[in-house]
Amino acid sequence: MEKKVLVTGATGSTGRNAINKLLELGVPVRAMVHKIDSRSEDLEKRGVEVVQGDISVLDDVSKALKDISAAYYVYPITVDGIIESTAFFAQAAIEQKVGHILNMSQISARRISKSNAAQNHWIAERIFDRSGIPVTHIRPTFFAEWTTYFAKEIRENDRLTLPFGNAKYAPVTAEDQGNVIAAILTDPEKHAGQTYPLFGPVELTQYEVAGILSDVLGRKITYEPMEIPEFAKYLKDKRSDYHIQHVTAVARDCREGLFSGTNDLIEKITGQKPIGMFDFITRKKDLFISN
């Protein structure tokens, strides 16, 4: 039987990048998507088998995992439900005799986390660990893509507003994470039982990120740190209560240094140096320029 890997969240940032790399490596891919749209149709045109389903529905997950050798699991951070979804995924993987699970967790996943979502990610890790299936957990720090989430404010007001104070961390790109995911799914055995914290190459404050934005865009971008309660109010009509509780809790974690550090795991796993913020922002430059 030909080995095929499953990528959930296939039209999201990490899933899409993982599929790009898997196709480059010649690995057969099945993509699980929540809905059929132009993004999923593009995957099919590229030779990806697409299955539609809900990652929180046992039968959907079971069908997606049929004849799969290794699977990447990712649950959206914006909504509750990861513990039940993980239990379904683990049970379906046992029934379908999946050989390996690669689980997207986060750097703040801890038993004592004040973030409900981060604590739930820690529990999800334990569920997979107890499944008996070889598993690898990846725990990225904050994504470099956080900067793009506030592109409109940067375009219109030349301002970056975040609740991270003067904290330093090394932003990691979805592309680098996708390359890690592809490398592990391609050769999962040597990564079994591992938990990998993933970082970008250089720790930066948001003041320094604003400086990079200024250099790339050729105009002054100012970082204006926002207090955490104020940031929660700013998000009130933009995010779910579950997501807001998570973001405000991890903002405190970030200020206390939990997201700091760096390592060479991305280069060791993929053979490529991770992308720095200057190159990332340069690639995304058009997002920050008004039409």
C-alpha cells in the first residue's frame, strides 16, 4: 500500500505550507478541509486528495484517516473544543491503524497555564501520548504572521499596537513550521516521542519589529504598547470570548518571558535556516502599503 499522509487544517497557514513542501518532496497527500472552496479546488488541481469534514466529528475524522500512514493534527485556537476533538482523532487513528500523529501544540501549553486554550492544548498532548500511537508535538512561539494580522492599522496609521510590552521573542513563520511538519511526516519514526519548541532565528521586541517595518517600508512605523485589559476591549467585537481569554493570558506569559528563547531545531529538522523577520516582512510588504 502506498504511504499517504493526512494534513488537517489544509487551507490554513501551517497546513498549506506543509502541503507545498510535501508535494515538492513527492509525498502523496490527503487534505482534510472544513469546506470546499477555491482553496481546496486549487489543492485538487495540484494532485492532492481532498476530503471535506469536521475535525470534531468522529465519523468525518475516521474517514479522513483511512489508509493514512502519518497525520498532522491542528485545531483552531479561536474556538473551544480541542479536548473532545483530540479524543475523537486519537480514537479514529487507533481504529484506522495510523502509524504516527504530529500534533500542533503551542509554547504556552502547560498544566498550570492561565490560558484555557493553552491548558487544553496540554491536555490534548496527554491524550495523544496515551493513545499508544507514536506522536510528535510541536510547540511554536508566536507566529511571525501576528504582524500581518494588524496590517490595516500599519497601512492606515503607521502604528503597530500589541500588548507585549518590551518582551522579546523570536517570531516563527508558518512556512518554516510547514517545512518542519513535512519533514516529520516524511520520516516520522525518528521524531517519535519528541516535543519540539520552535522559534525563529532572532529574539525581537515589538519596538524592533516596528523598526524592521520602517526599514522595509521606507516610512516610520511606531510600536505603541497597549495594556492587556485595553487590548481585550479592542478585541471584544473581533474575536470570540474564548480566544480573547487566551490572547490576554499569553500576553502576560510573553511579558514574563515564557515565549522567549531560540534554538536550531528548525534547521536540524529541515536542513534550512529559519526565516527572519526582515525577510518575512519584505515578502509580505504589499500587505502594509496602501493602494
